[in-house]
Amino acid sequence: MIMKGQKISDRYQIIKSIGEGGMANVYLAYDTILDRNVAVKVLRGDLANDEKFVRRFQREALSASSLSNPNIVEVYDVGEDNGEYYIVMEYVEGKHLKALLKKRGKLTVPEVIDITLQITNGLSVAHDSYIIHRDIKPQNILILENGMIKITDFGIAVAMNATQLTQTNSVMGSVHYLPPEQASGKGATLQSDIYSIGILMYELLTGKLPFRGDNAVEIALKHLKEPMPSIRDEIPDIPQSVENIILKATAKNPKNRYSDAREMHEDLKTCLDESRANELKITFKYPENDYDDTKLLKTVKPEKKKEVSKEKSGEEVVAKKTKANDSQNKMLITLASVFVGLVVIITTIFVLIPKITSSKQAAVPDVTNYTVTEAIKALQDAGFVVSDEQREEANENVEEGRVSRTSPAIGSIRKEGTEVIIYRSLGDVKVAIEDYTGKNASEIKGKLEALKLQVIISKKDINSDEAGDYKEGIIIEQSIAAGEKVSEGSSITLYVPKLDNKYPDFVADNYSVSEVEDFCDEYGVNLTKQEVETTEYAAGTIFYQSRAAGTTVVSGAKLTIKIAKEPSKNTENPDDGGLD
């Protein structure tokens, strides 16, 4: 079990837990060598002895580590320490799109296009290397305060099978974005990612999913059989070009979709141009019913019907002979299919196995403090390909012009032929600290991060008698005095006053239900929602809160809100609003 303060591989010191998943837990940690915060994903202890999960976990690391793009969370390192398998990644301070959607309800067309452009930009790099994400969904897309998008969790999702469709909590989060070909039992392709992006676009624009149901199987069937709902029914004024992109991305037949993320990215670039606003609705070249004869992956074995004994009439004899012939024909077809399948499998074994077994792995050599020329030679001698792209960064411990680090990280085990990016040191670059007191902490944080400093905003206790002299989010103290100069990558803490949180007036200020939910999530309040039939308020309006506005918020407290609901047609006596 990972504990606060624990040091992994004598390098990554755990600060706190920041996320838990079905396969791994994620921690904020401090890299004691490179003096920076990182995210460390650790395979759950109960899975560490399962070779299947270890391989899947390592596959994620290998997939992601080979990708370098500003819209993809960067993988720095991967390893094992005392039975703990871990991946070290770029630490990103941001929220996933699901949280943003929950807060906002839905996003504007320009916002969605910008987000999708960034997603397809990142996936283009992956698709160029024939890497499929397989699990594009809002929870795997992070958005930073500056609007930058980061894709995470490469390689975790695998092709669906019957077990996954029926296991509790294993696929429900992903089945809403499930391509028809995977629902029909076929493997994922680059175009499977495209389908998921199209579903994501629909959700971001409308605030709801196109296909919903009571269970995973029902939803998967809808992806397989039901036509994509028209987004123009939800947003009549949306440009036809935008609807066309969604329709093309979510086509049932993969042949009608974009070939990869790069092609979709190029189409997105011009979709808001005036010249495309009234373009004709897209029609497909290939039939969309290619999956009509496919079967959803078996999830439930139907009960066998009991045979009812009856007299064998002449008609029954003929019918049975016909059925017998049909059965023989089906058996011949099945045997032929099996034979073809075996041929494919045997061919695959003889073609691919030699390639797989011939690929060697090696550790990225330590080229720290090497000249760039020396580093290139050392990396090539070790079997790696050196990227034409070279990056620069400040490093007080490495002389200017020499190599400070590589990506993948030094010591990482990678296949020979993996591309390695060299980072060249700029030396000890200093940043001058100013007096930030009295200024907005969020604004200063953005400015300092642009100067490549690590910024922590911390709340500080104040004298209750002086609470009126302070404002929320305004800096009252800083950890580094004005006038001092610090190295890039240094950490600075900005202190803001810790003020007693108060309940807003949800009723008078016309809060939405989702905004109240976000408030309660933030402050640990237990929320109860009651829908009340009434004609006094518009449906969806919050007209009552159990905690008075202005009272202090206490974590764990209970809050009840009443939400207006349109009365049923058969209701003779409308409710009085639930105020009795």
C-alpha cells in the first residue's frame, strides 16, 4: 500500500492521492532528482500478481511513452519497485471534461470545435503510429485553466468482450462511446476512436448522450442498430457543416467515417467558415446497414425452450426434413468459417511471431551532461532513433548547451528503434520575484507558470475579527520575498485568506440544480433533491433550501432543496409548492 511520504525507487516522494481507478491509483509526487511535481500511477496491489493486468499496465506505458504532443499527457518514466508497478507522468492541474459538462450543462459550438481540434491534434500523432486509444470519453480528456486539452489513459482500454459488457463497473463508463464494430464483436481500429469523438462532440454540444439505456447491453444495441439522433433537432441553428462532421464521425459503417484523426482535424479547421454554414447534409457512399446481420457479443445465455410433444403429422415430417437440411447447410458454413479462421490465425503466427520475438529492448542510456553530438552517438549506439526535434529547458545542475534529460527518461526500458527526444540545458535561468500581495491569486498563478515556476495556492487561517478586511482569492502572503531571484522550475506558494464558507441563496440567485450539486461536492455537503409538482414555479426551478443563505457551511452537513416539477395531467389539485 502506497503511503504519504513514501519514496518510490528512491526518487518519487508521494505527496497525496489524487485519483482511484479500477486498475490503478494515481498520486501526486515530487521528483527529488528533477525538482518537479509529477503524477505517479501505481497498479493496484491486488492486480500486481496478475500477469494479464501487469501486461496491460505496461502496454499503456509503452503506448503513451512513444507519443510526444502538447495535447497528450507525457509519460516520463516506468518501472517496478518492491512489487509496485508504476508509471510516472506529467502532472496536469485541470478538470476532466465530464466535470466541466456537469458544471456548465453544455458548451458552445466554438468551444466544442476548439476542444475537438485539440483532441484530434493529439490523436493524429497516435494514429500516425497506428496507436488506438480505445477509450475516448470525457473522463479521459483533461482541460487546463488556459483551455489547453490533454488526453490521458492511452492503452488501458482493450477490445470489448462478452465478459466486459456484463461486469459491473467495467464498461458502463465507456459503453456510451462504444463503436458499432466493437459492439458486434469486431476489433478496434483507428476509426473506432473517430466514432467515440463524434459521440463526445454530440454530448458536449447538447449536454446529453445520444444513446441511453438501463444497462450496458441495451446501450450497445442502440449503437449497433439505432440511427444517430439529429443534433439539429436539439440545436436548430447549428451550422450544417458541424452536424456533417458528427454524422460522418458516428457513421455505423467505418468506411463512411474519417480514415483517422488527422483527416477529421483538417475538416474541423474550416467547419465554422461562413462558406460552409449551409452546405448540403452529408450522404454516405457505403450502406449503413452492414451490421444488420451481426450479433451483439453474447452476454446472457437464453433459456432453452422446453419441447412440447405432439403427434407427428405429414406437415411436421416435411418441416423437420427442411430444418435438418438447413442445419446441415449452417454446419457446413460454420465449418468453412472455422477453417478460414484457422488459416488466418496460423498465417498470423508465422508472420508476426518472428517479428515480435526479434524486437529487442534496451535501457535509455544516461547522457546527462553530454554534448548533443555525444548524446546522439550514445543513443544511436544503444539502438535508439534520435528525434530531429530538440527541446530546451532551464537546469541549474547542467551546463548550458549540454544534455539535461531525454524523453523517454534515462533508464527507461524501450524497444530498439524507439524515438528519443533530447533536452538541452539553458543553464540556471533566474526569475525575478515581485510583490504579489493584494493581487488575484489565479491571475498571478497563470503569469508565474508561464515563467516556468511551480505555483501552489494555499489558504491561510486569519483572525476572525479581521475577516472583513480580506477578500476571497486575494494574495495576503507569499513564500518567496519580492526582489529575490529563483531558478526556473522552483516552487512558490501564494497564500490567500481562509474565510468561512457560507451557503449562497440558491433560490434568489436562480442557481441550477447542477450548480448546487457542484457546490455540495466541493464542500462535502450531503445533498437531497426533492421534486415537487407545482404550477407556481417553472419546471426545474429551485424554490426551497433547508439551509439559510449566509449560514456557515460544515462538511458532512445535510442540505435539502425542492425543485419545481410540472404537474401530471391527471392531477386535480395542484400541489401548493410543498411549503406547508
